[in-house]
Amino acid sequence: MTPDLTSYDSIIVAVSGGKDGTACLLDLLEAGAPKDRLELWHHEVDGQGPSFMDWPSTSPYVSALAQDFGLPLYRSWREGGFEREMLRNAAPTAPVLFESPDGLIRVGGEGPIGTRLRFPQVSASLTTRWCSGVTKIDVADRSLRGQERFLNRRTLFVTGERAEESPNRARYAAFEPHRTDTRHGTRRRRHVDHWRPVHQWSETQVWDSLKRWNVMPALPYRIGFSRLSCATCIFGDARQFATIRWLDPARFERLVQYEQQFGC
């Protein structure tokens, strides 16, 4: 199902530099999405600080993507990024900052006191695998809820999850109301639909789309990684971490030291 793209006031494409999010953008353009309503959103996993989890090449790649297609790019991040949340000890989760047409906005940071002191763990639960929820999902939600420009308007939020990637993602709906949707509310009505246009695509279809548009894949793909997540993603296998140790031994050693510190 392709929604009526002309019915939306804003079409937001979440991009991380990965092939699937890029394929979403290309599919929207091929479907005739009004370009003046398109905007790209990128969540900075490391909170605009030094590279710790993410690839240092990701941010400039996303900038180049936006520039080449002539689209606005808005960044958002959790203050202190992944590392600050991982080291949280008897403290609230940090505030979120996000760029908007009206400037930089800062929200949150007054939540309950808590402690992590461990890496996220491999799990389908976002409570246990907190990295996605804390550095991406909640950041996007706060960005949508925190901007008056989305009130009393129709917004389409586009992400690149594919059913082929995992049994959990296979259960996602291709089209549904977004978590931040309040279209039936009595005040502050916000119509937000969530669309996953490549949900049923194969990996081959994704790569064919990038080739058709002559889009150069991000650096990690070109050096042999099969997907673009964090450089030191908890789902990485032994070969990937051996590669990271060879590419960036200082980063690898920091990970080892933290594991020893946490005992986990």
C-alpha cells in the first residue's frame, strides 16, 4: 500500500546512512512525493560528541545525501549520547536536543533517577536493548511532540525496517498510526502516520534501487560490513569486532575496559 503522499503536509524520512533508509527516500521520489514537503531526520547516537559507538563517517555521509538531493536535514540527539546513558549512575536520563526550522530545541532531562552501568544486551525488548529506544526512538518521538508545526497537520514518518531482517521486524505493520499520533485527541491534535515502504522488499531490491539512482553506499558497506548500524553494535559477530580492533584499536580497548568495569 502506498499512501496518498500529496495528502501530507510533511514527509519525514529517518536516515542513518544505511541502505534501507536511503531506499525509502528513493522510493518516495519515484512515487512522486512532493519534494518541498520532504525532510530528512538523523539521530546522532553519540550525541554529537566524539565517536564511541557510531561510525565517524556516518554524519558526513548523511549530510552529503541531503545536499545531493537538495533536502533539509534535521539532526537530533540525546545529550551525551550513548556513552552518557551507559554510564548513568543514580541520575535521570539526559535531555534530548533536536534541530527545527526555528532553531535548536532542548527537552526532558527531569525523569526518574536510575542506573545502567552496562552495555545494552542482545534482546528484542527495548528495555534490555535500551540503545535503540534511548538514542533513536524516544529522540524521534520527542522531536515530533516538541514542535508546534506538526499540530493540526498531517505528517508521514518513514522508516526502513524490512521483514527479511528478523522475525520481530517481520511482525511490524507496513502502515499504521505513529506512537505520537493524537488525531482523535481533544487538544493538541497531531496526525502522524508511520510508513515502512520497503518492509516487504528483498535486500536485492534495496541495492537495485541505490544502483538505479547511482547512490554510493556508505563506507561500512564498502569495506565489507553487511549492514550499517553502530560500528560496535551489540549484534556484531566476532569477525566484525576483530575488524574494529584492527581499524580502531583505541576504541576496541575502551569497550574491553568498560566490560571489565561492568562485569558484564
